[in-house]
Amino acid sequence: MDVLKKIKPLIWFLLLLTVISCSSSTRYQILSTLFDGVPDPNAKQKALTDSLSTDSLNINEVKTPKFVAEQVFVYHPPYQNRSCTNCHNIQKGNELIKSLPELCYECHDSVTEEYKFQHGPAASGNCNECHSPHLSKNEYLLLRKGNELCLYCHNSEDIFKNKAHFAVDEYTCIDCHNPHGGNDRLLLNY
């Protein structure tokens, strides 16, 4: 009896070592002999293989899965080129090297001098009210798409009361209005 108590841990150790070092199917056979409910490692692979060989209607043909196209981003060139120091001072916690809009006007033309009347964000130099400084899902690095950009700040009820906006669903705001400025107070393009 004493001998059995002494070698019992050794037997368990050897059994454990055998189970760890053997293949998954051999390991399954050994463990399922000793214990109930051991999951078969090949069952998942078999189910996956079966699901790939037939479609949901159990027709014996394989359908090629359709892949969703990745969202394409528009990148601000300095951001895309990892030229962070063109805009940020890394030694000062990545703060901007100049305030807006002067920083933007280092590369982009100033819109404040071009028009007699300026749109509020452009006049105050808040380029980031409409544009993302790094990347966007929209062209021109816009924060929102189409009329959503304008209606984020401008009250849609007031806009739709104006009879000139009768076909607002067919057009975008910038079809008639310049988003940066214009020669009249309504920033009309014509």
C-alpha cells in the first residue's frame, strides 16, 4: 500500500506528460477514457468543413463569400506621410506649432481675404469646425457628408421655411452656397 501511494503521483505525472505531448486526437482518446464530457477537437473542424461545403439551403454547391470593401479614407498629406512635425511640436506634448488658421495657411490659401463676406467658421479661423486635420471618410477631409455638415450648425426648420429651398432634397447646400465665403451675405455661388 505504501508503495502504491508513493508511485501514484508518478503515474499521474507520466499520464499528464503523455497527454500534453501527444497529438490532439490521441490526447482526446486518453482524456475521454478518463473523464466524461471532453470536447472532441476535430468536431469543430468537421462542422466548419461541412458548413463550407454546402449553403444554408443544403444544396451541394459552394458559394463564394462576398467581402465588404474596406472603407477608404481621405488623408491629409502631412498625416499620411507621417510628417507630424509639420504641424505639431513633439517636444511640447504635440501642441500645434501655430494657431489656427495660420497653421492651415502655411499650405492652403487664406479664404478670409478672398471674399467680401465670410462663412462664420472660416472668418473665425476654425477650420476644424468642418474639416478633419488628419483623415476623413469624406472628400476635402469634411467631418460630415453632404447637407449633414451644414445642418449640424444651421437649424433645418429655419432653412426649410425659406421658399428658395423647395428642392433641398435634390441638391446639396454647396450647389448654391460657397462654404467659405462669397460676395453677398448669403454666400451664393452666382
